[in-house]
Amino acid sequence: MIQIVFQIPDEFDETYKKLLNLMVLYGLDLLKGCENGCKDSNRKLIECKNIFFSAVAAYNNGNIKVAETLHNFVSAQLKLLYGGTIPSKVLEYEMATEKDINDMFSV
């Protein structure tokens, strides 16, 4: 097994936490059906996640200015997409139980 470790800069921490919480909500949207996963805001979220990890990679490669530019873009996109509605903790949302998930897929 290969273990890859990225160091996320302290100044990127808040954005990283927001992305993690939004990715959990994205996963829950996918459980509701493909049309929810394919929403424009979810597509843009995936783009933001990918650009964020590009910023982290740039930072880890010593390209600080590129990393900051990418990070600033992601932060601005998240503000445009979600405003102040990004949860600070995933635990604020009621998570689906195993029974709920099984019920979604029962025929």
C-alpha cells in the first residue's frame, strides 16, 4: 500500500473544513438520486475540491503564489455558491441511518 500525505497550509484550513462538510452533503445528495448529484452547484463543488487539492499540491511543491491564487479562487467560488450557509460541522445535519439507506434502494 502506498501512503500519500499532503500538508494543508494553516491558512487553507477553513476552506478545507468547508469542503469536507460540503462533500458529505454532496454524498447524501447522491443517495437521493442522480438528478441531485448532477445539480450545477454539486458540479461546481467537485471542481472546487479539485482546484483546492491543486492548490495544496502547488504549495507542497513550493509554488506558493500559484497555491494562493488557486486557494483564493476556491474561497471566492464557495462564497458565491453557498454564501454563509456552509455548515461548520457535519453533525449539524441528521444523517441517514442504515435502515433509511436500505429503504431507498428496496424494490
